[in-house]
Amino acid sequence: MKISKVIATLQQIQAKFGDIAVTGGAMVDDIPLSEICVTDVEGMEVWPHDPNGVAGKNKIDGVFFQ
């Protein structure tokens, strides 16, 4: 993922959720950053997808990089 895409994604997150913390993630040498998501306090993704249908049910925890 290019820096410009990371910055644009983080700006979208900030506009929607405010100035939330970066709470986790990992990168390794042979696998580049591929996803940035917002998780709730239960560790469930709520943005950009809500695969478990939990958005709005729990407090937002922060941004997670994968």
C-alpha cells in the first residue's frame, strides 16, 4: 500500500470516528500493508466492512493495520 493511500484512508477514518488511537497491527518484511480497519472493544471490525454486523453495538477501540 502506498503512503498516499494510507494517508487518505486515515483521513477518512478521522472524519468518521475522530482522532482515535492506533491500537494494533503488524507488518513483516515479505508482506506489505494491505488493510486498515477500525475495530471495536471486542476486536471486531466495524469499518470499512462490518462482517459480523456489530457496528454501533460496542465502543470504538481504534485503528488496526494488517
